[in-house]
Amino acid sequence: MTAPSAPAWTPSSWRALAARHQPEWPDEAHVEAVREQLAALPPLVFAGEARGLTASLAEVGAGRAFLLQAGDCAESFRDFSAPAIRERLKIFLQMAAVLTWGATLPVVKVGRIAGQFGKPRSSPREQVGDLDLPSFLGHIVNDDAPTADARTPDPERMLRVYHQSAATLNLLRAFTKGGFADLNEVHGWNQAFVTESAEGRRYERIASEIERALRFMAACGIDIAGRPELHEVDLWTSHEGLVLDYEEGLTRRDSLTGDWYDCSAHMLWIGERTRQPDGAHVEFFSGVHNPIGCKLGPGASPEDVLELCERLNPGRIPGRLTLITRMGADRVAELLPPLLRAVRDSDHPVVWVCDPMHANTITTSTGRKTRRFDDILAEIEGFFSVHRAEGTWPGGVHLEFTGDDVTECTGGSEGVLEEQLDGRYMTLCDPRLNARQSLDLAFRVAELMRG
């Protein structure tokens, strides 16, 4: 007797499985109507672009490039403007320039942008003053205002996310392909409030060296003007694929290959809370052909990780699967080695990335969530040290940052103190590195990359 074949994957296959951290929509018919509207809209990204990112991530996995994946904790319907996007892009380009110049390796640039509107929460309800309310789940689901009406999930928000993401992508493409990302503009990426800091001055020295290198190349007869790689960059988009109704609505079959792609972003990742191998999120992302990431927290075992590798990349395609570890500064040296050995010995091709933010969040005596810069750096240092000991490649970092002058994470060379947090604490959800701290971290990571 032959075993029955597994049912063919479809964008709605996930509905037959347990789906964690999904909104409790008040009206399922309304959700279905929104999904149909999303399905009729143009894709935000194209299958060929996603394949291009897979090829770039394959270079990272082979140790020939480094991944910088970074952006806001949660995008907002309110904080949406060309200047805000430009300032985030500036710090991203600065960090990438520092890493490329300092480590002499190509840097694959993936933003947490144009789709990062959903956030899982540890509890379905939260206390806001004297009010017990449904938790804020990101602007794709509900609003952060502390009222019962604002916290009611509204599927129409998925359409607003689509249109804001489309506008963001349009502006990013204009900036990255239209001259803003030109290496001749490297000084212009510095921000006024960063320039006078120690990190800003150090960056200006690198910018001057880059300009001098470009003049040297031109003097040697190299056609600088004719080299597009010096005048534009590839910036890929990514977000956590949390709200599956939205992801299903934007999944398309590629006309060239016949394969399914989630066209809401170039890369999607599965969170630590939703990575169950028999769960809805793993089922959904096992069937799309985008590059996929998966967060791994302290509870991940070697067996868990190998099962995820088989579910998400059974064809062992280089660049397809990125494993993003978030172990905590004090546990990375203990917990990461068994995972590296298991994957290495199984010959699964993966990109290993460090998320030093999420396992290093603390709450102050005043109730503020924050992260210490020294803890963030310590986890990255531990990540690099373990990889060197195991003979594997520390492929990248995954960070939450903003281009604004916020006070949300303590420490860094400018020394943000705990009592200063309330000064400019602006995040919708988790604390982010400010521009100075982000640049400081980029210099430290470049030094680690050089060994």
C-alpha cells in the first residue's frame, strides 16, 4: 500500500491549523471582503526581486557577504512622512558604509520597513492606567489609543497598511536609485544632531576616506560615472509575517515559474512566538518562495531547529532560510553552540543572524521598557565568538533603530541614562537605538568582522 500524498499547498492551507497571535476580528465576512480586495491589488514587490535577494543571501551564507537587517520596531500610521523615511534611510546607509569600509565585505541591506505594522503581545489584554483593555497589536490590527473602540480589531486597517507600504516603497526606490544613495553623497547622510558626536566625527573621517578612494579610482582612469553600483543601492524590504490574512491576500503565483510568492515584502520572518513546526505560520511560509527568516529564542532545541529547516527549506536552497537567534547576552555562549553544530552537521544551508535586541529588554523601576547598549553589544560579541569557535560564519545582525534623537535605550558612547528615558521616549512598542547608538554599534560590529 502507498501512503496518501500530502494535500497540495495553497495560500489558505494555514487555515486548517492552529494560528497563534491572530486578531480576533469581530466580523469574518468583513475580513474575507478585505482579503479579496488585497488579492485584486497590484503586488508590492515582484517574484524576480525576491529571487535576487535569495541569491544575495546565498552569498551571506557562504561567508562572502554580511547582512544588515534593521529598521523600526513597529511602523505607524501617524509617523509617516518623506523626512521620517529619509532620516531612517540615512542612518541605514551610514551603518552599511561603515560595515563595508571597515570589514571590506559586501553588505546586503534589508530594512524592517514597508510592512512592519503588526506586533505579537505576551498578553491579549493590558492595563492602561485604571483601564483594562485589549492589547495594542500594531496599526495593522487596532490603534494604540487607550479606548475600547480604538482597541477593537478593524480589518480595513490591512488596506491602509498596503497603501502606506506602497507609498513607502515608491519613496525608497526613488531615494536608493535616484542619486540619494550615491557614494559621492556619503557626507550628506550624516544628520545634524549626530555630526558633533564622537560617532559622527568618526563617520566623517570614513566618509572623507571613501571620497578620496573615489578620486583615486577616477585618477586611475576608472569610469566612476558609469558604475551604477557606486551611485545606487539595493534596499530590500522585510517584516514579520504575523497577520496571515494580510499575507494570504498579497500572495501571487509567479507567471514565469508558477511558484507562489508573498508579494507583501521581499523577505518575511516567523517570530519566536509563532514558529511551531505544526502551526499555521510555518505552514504558510513553507509554501511561498521568498527568502524566509525564523527567530530562535532561548527555548529552541537542536531538534526544533532541524525540524524547522526541513519544513521551511526541504530543497536545501542556499539563501532561502535565515535563522535569527535572540538568546540574551548572558546565555548566547551556552545556548548557541548546540544549534550551530546540529545545522552544520546536517548540511542545511542557512544564514545565521544575531538579533541582540529582544532577549535583552528590561523594565525600569518606573515601568519603562529599555535595553542597555552594553547588553546589545555583548550578545553580538558572544554571537561572533561562538561562530569563530565552531568554524561557522556569523552572517549578520538584526536591529531595531530609528533615525530620530530618541532616548529609549540606555548607554552607548553618549551615555543615555535611565533617568533620561522619559525625555524623548517615542516608540509604539519596543525601545530602539537612536542614530548615534546605531552608528556606534556599526563601528563595533565592523571591528568584530575584521576579527
